[in-house]
Amino acid sequence: MPTKRKRHSTQFKFQVALEAAKGTKTVNQLASQYNLHPNQVSQWKRQLLDAGPTVFRSTTLQQDRDLAVREAALFEQIGRLNMELEWLKKKVG
């Protein structure tokens, strides 16, 4: 019977990755301390170091995409309204 996969919280992952990045203990020591595979500790550390510059960004990529979609919709609406205005000006004048 297969065992269920463990799901670790993001706080736990961050704590382990931060300890690995500090370098006070080796990856193997941290893996045995937290009952993890050393590859997992190394992967979390690499993810932390790769995402480091983006941690303090004010917006995320998803928020940037949402903003771009909303902006495109608003520009489309402005274009439609301008066309209607020009048509009405022709009709009245």
C-alpha cells in the first residue's frame, strides 16, 4: 500500500530553505533534522535564492497580467465611445 505524500506548509519550506541558505548546517544535517530528503532541501534553497529579488516587489506577475487585461478592456471601451461620439457628431451636424 503506497504511503501518502507529505505536504509541507510554505512557512516550513521557507524556514528550512533559509537555514540552508545561511550555511550554519549542511544540507544533510538539515535533511535529517527535519526528516526530509537532501535533494528536497537543496531544491527549496535554490527556489529561495532564485526568487530572492522578486520577494520585495510590490506587485506579482499575476497582478501585472490582471492589470494589463483591465487596461486593454478600458482602452477598448474608450475606442468604442470615441467612435459613437464621432458618429453622433456626424448625425447632428
